[in-house]
Amino acid sequence: MKPRPENRPPSDEKARKAVKPVVCYPVDTLPRPDMALYSAARKRMNRIEEVIVPPREAKTFRVKAGNFFRILSMEGPQVGDLNLWCGTDLFEHFYSGKTRALHGTHLGTGDRMWSSFPHLRPMATITHDTLDWYGFDGFGGGVHDVIGTRCDPYTGRLLSGQDYDHCCHSNLIRALAQETGLSFDRAEPHVHDVLNVFMCTGFTRDTHQYFMKASPVRPGDFLEFFAEIDLLGALSACPGGDCGSEHSSDTAPCFPLKIEIFETDPETLEGWSSPRPSAYSGRHGK
């Protein structure tokens, strides 16, 4: 519970609070994805690979620019923490904060996952979401958030005094280290804030704290992406299962997740090309 204010409100309190908000980043000029092109490409894509992510573990996968990938619920309600990197440069990675500023707290069809500075370009575009019916519930909760950072052993230790090694942060480190040959201490700085796939979250009305609730995902649901650039991805099947009670647990029911990768027919992508990095000069006032 937050402490009560120590200062009396000023005489113009109501006027100050009545000031209308302004959207920080108006997106009217933001380049929009060609959803008609993606829709046509989806009709002529072929599955070429699948990766199974075991409960409380993470796996990596690679997708070439111009192909699609899906994250699927298999056996029961399960959420996943997704990291993305440029396939040839780990220093270009998913930037959840800027993605949140551009698209909002929860992502859906037509939204994009943007990369870190100095690149700031679309890495992947969401092309289909079987949970798009959910919207926002009466608690303010929605799915696929870019609010939470990922469960990690440091916060767990801070709050509980116990070590837990199968949280999503550690899972992603192990998977990235195995993929790249990096040691854990060299892989860890590349693990970044995630897209919480299928996770149902929001902010409480009274204290404005980040909350989670049982995910509405069921077997057969999926979130689909178009790879705008060559990607290396890593997905952790969260130890919280559907995150209806806790998110770092060896007792919560957990289920595997599946990643499917689809190759597209090049003819369906005529006129499309991978986005280039930001055109900013890089002078920073010099």
C-alpha cells in the first residue's frame, strides 16, 4: 500500500488534474504494415520446422526474413516469454519499452515488435491472433503484454529470500548460451524485456500495480508473426503456467509450447523488402 500524501492539495487541485492528456507518440505518420500483402502470403505458406518448448524451459529458433512463425498452445493453458534478436547481431534486439510507447501496453494483429537503438526498425509484425476476441476485461486485463519484464531470480531473491533457477530470465540465458556458445555471464546481458505471449495482465485500479490473472489461452490458440528481418528468437514456457497464481513455481501446472516456422512463396511478397535501420544521422547534436 502506498503511503498517504503528506502535503495538502493546492487551491487549484481540480484544475491541475483536469488537464487533458496528450498521447506521447502520435502514430498517424508511423509506417503501417501491408496487411493485405501478409494475408495473401499466409495463404501460400508451408510449414518447414517446429520446435517444442518444454515446461519451465526455453528453446531458440531462427526465422528468415519474409517467413512466418507461430507460437501455439498445445496441451493446456500456458504463457511464454519471447525474446527476439537480429539473426546476425545480438546487440540489435527487441525493444519492449518503445514498442509499448508506440502500440500500447498489449499487442495484437497489425502491431510490430521494434528493435533497439540505434536501429529502431520493425523486427516482426503480428499477423494473426486467435485471442483477439479477449480485448480488455472488467479488471483492465488484456493478453500479450509488453509491461512485465520477465520473472527473474534477482527479484525472486529480493522478495522471497530464496533462489529459483527456472524462471524465464534464467531459462532464456541457458537457451541463448546453448545456441551461441556464449558463457552464461556473456549471454545474460543479451537477454532483454519480453513480449509476454498469452499472459493476461494489467494494472490494479487502486494501487496501479502490475497484476496477472489466469490466461484465457487454450490448446489450439496461437499468435502468428511475419519476420521483417532475419531473426533469432528464444521462448520460455513460464514456470507459472497460466500465471493464475504465481510465476516462479515448481508446483503450478505447466505445459509445453510449440513454435512453428513457415516458408512463404516469394511471389506473394512482390514489392516487400526488409526495413532498413533508422535513418537518423547519429550526430546527437555534434
